[in-house]
Amino acid sequence: MPRPPVEVADIVRAAGESFFQSSRNWFTWLHLKVLNAILRCRTAALGGHVDACSKCGQEAVSFNSCIMESIS
């Protein structure tokens, strides 16, 4: 399944720091935890692994999802 052209993390990043600063008075620690997990999702911050094609050997780096971070 191909990745969508825009993900939730893209929208959160586009909102920028000004959104976080102007919304601090109603954000709870849980809101911030979820938003930070979304921002880290599929980035080097969560680590990754190398996928390799068993036929041609082409390799690609895949970064880990925030799903695993939210479980722990």
C-alpha cells in the first residue's frame, strides 16, 4: 500500500510552533504526548531498519512507526 501524499504529521508540522504556543492553555500532557509521537513517527528518531528485495537486492531504509512507541 503506497503512503498517502499528506500525513497527519505533515499537518502538525505545518501548523508550526506558533500553534503549540497559542494552544498551550488548553493542551494537556496527553495531547502533547500524542502530538510528539505523531511528529516522531517514521523518522530517524524512532530508529529504522533496512529492507532488501529478495530478487534484485535493492535496499531501502524504513523508519519505525509511532505505533510501537505508543504501546510502550
